[in-house]
Amino acid sequence: MGAGDYRFYKDFRVRVVDMARREINAKTDIAFEYEEIKEGRKVAALRFTITRNARADKPDPLRDDPRLARLVNRLTTHGMTEDAARAIVQTHEPELVEWATTTLARKLKAKEVVENPAGWLRKAIEEDWRPQPTLFAQKQTQARETERQAEREQEDQQVKTAKGRKADAAREKAAIMDYVNSLPRGEREALELGFREYLFTSKIAPFIARRFCG
């Protein structure tokens, strides 16, 4: 696409030359600047100066992270300067920047009039214009969280109760064994014999009875 495809030089400069400069200077190991050569008040030519890009040798998360680099590019595509775009991406969550650029693109595609896209983006991001949930939705979310919290507390209480019952049973069993062991030998043997007879004459399953008599 050449300059002849644009009716006005300003459009060609902004949409082709400046955009190419931002892309090349930000993503490659070379950089270029240009100078307008004028004949009277009219720009007749451009003189380009190409140099090695010193920035390419320095770590840059906004360049090296594909998602952040894409967000910076989206902002500059809509007329925001690279420095401003980088500052926005550095200080705001990516999801917010993503939402703003996507929303603006949708508006422009629908032929909505946005006189200053870069200004719209800046305000939309800095003021966080994302739709907020309705009061009803907020109450529903709060109610669900309250219900989940109640369920978690009930589960915790059930676990504590089960542990308490297990501990009580262990203490009772230890107390019984202490009592049995404290009896004289004759009484203890008589008690054990009576217990075995009870097991085999009662309705307790035989395999359970054998466990106690083993």
C-alpha cells in the first residue's frame, strides 16, 4: 500500500509510516526515524535514518510478553502514543485493557461515532467502564457465597463431631480395660468367660463373636 492509496498525506503518515515505525522500533533489532522534505508548505519526500535498535538488547516485559505486546499494539493502532500505551498496560490489569480495545473495535465496526478513539480508550480503562453486575445479581452472588460458607461450616462441624465421638469411644474403651485389668485374676477370668458365653448365645454374628474370643 503506497502513498497514492491515501487522499491526504496526514493519513498516510499516521496509518503507514508512524505505525511501521512503532512496530519496527518496538519489535526488531533496527530502528528508524524520518524527516519530512518540503517544497514550500507541501511535503514532497521523506528522508529515513536507520540505526541499530539499542532497546532490542534490553529485557522488556511489554515487548517479550506476547499478550502485553499485543495490547500495546492495539492501543497504538487507535492513535495512542507508544509511551502512553505502555504506561496504560503497565498500570492496569490486562483483562481491562483487553475489554476496552475489544469494545472500541466493536463500536467502530458498528459505525458508531467515536471522535477520539485514543481518548475514549484512556477514559474507559482509567475509569473502568466495564458493566457492573446489577443489584439483583450481586445479591444472588452473595446468597450463594453465604450458602457455600454455611455448608463448609456444617461439614467442619460434622468432622469435629465425628472426631469427638471417636475420642470419647477410645476413652471409654480405655476406662473399661483399666477396670477389667484392676480386678483380681479370678474375677477377671469369670468376667471374660461370661462375656464369651454371652457372645455365642446372643444374636451377634458368629464372625464378630470369634473376633472377641480370639
